[in-house]
Amino acid sequence: MDDIRNLTGMHIDILREIGNIGAGNAATALSTLLNKKIEMAVPRVQIATFAEMMESIGGPEQIVACVYLRIEGEAPGNMFFVLPPEQAERFVRRMIGDDSFSFQGEAHELGCSALQELGNILAGSYLSALADFTRLNLHPSVPALAVDMIGAVLSFGLLELSRVGDYAILIDTAIYDERRPDESINGHFFLLPDPESFSTIFRALGVDGL
């Protein structure tokens, strides 16, 4: 694979369009789940190195809530949805109607399941948009949840990518209730394709150069 930095504005525009469609699908699913109008926005899409991913969160020792899943199929890889713990707690409290939920106390099975479901809906929506655009067969594994330092939770997904420069697709995601747009929940999606999958994805999109 050639240097990922050869990606052009066209590549990024395609990724942004996929992100916007995925966000729209996720907003519809979340609105149904929560029985309220949920909006989503994708303020930024970029190709990021390992160091840039760490910096976007606040450094490798920053504690995050992370939903992880493996992408299987014709362009395998790893996907992470990362939130600051306090924002994850706020969203879970709304989902389960329990203002006492916290990651600091005893394990809260319902709350953790709710956050996994949030990650599953978002990841599934983005993955469906990517599969629709590329016509590749892609499907997610069962999501796993971790609350830990960002360096630790990303290290597993970076094992394969470390051979080719640690590049990933970063999609910033803002989720908000239509009635409270000033209280958005801001997370990051990291899509880490396996070494050969970047080329597979962009060839399927009809874009050469990787």
C-alpha cells in the first residue's frame, strides 16, 4: 500500500459523505430507541496517525469510555467509538432513566448494556453506509465495552496497523437532543482498517491512488 498521506480531497469528501449518511441513519435509530428527536452531526473527518489519534483525545493516559468491535468481511478492520466518561454517563442516564449511573461505582449491568447498544447502533449505521457505498460485504462483531486509558484501549486494534504506519479514519461525532442542542455529546469514531483494507475500500469506491 502506498503512503496514506497521498489521499486527496476527493477521498476525504467520500469519507465525509459516508459519515454524514451513517450519522443520519444512527440519528433515526436513536430517535426510535429513545422516543425523542435525536440529531447527529459529523463536524470533522480526517486520516489520523497514532499520535494524532492520541492527541485528539487528550493524550494516551486520558481515561475514556470506549465501545470496540471487529469488522469482518471483505475489508476487515477494527472500530472504536470513544467518549469522555462523563459524557458517556450523561447519555446512559438519559437512556435508562437513572440519574445515579456512574462508572465509578459498582458494575451497573443495565447502564453498561445501554452504552454498548449506543455504540452498536452508531457503528452499525456507519458500517452500513460504508457497505452501501462500496458494495462490500461488511458486518460487525458483538461490541465490547472498556473504561480505561485511551492508549490501552486502542493498542489492541493498532497491532496490525503498526506495520503500515498506524493510520486510521477519524470521524468526529456530535449527538444532541433537538430540544437541547447546547448539550451535545461529542465522541470520536476510529475506523482502523487492516493493512490491505484501505486499498480495498477505495478501489470499491472507484477512486485510484492507494
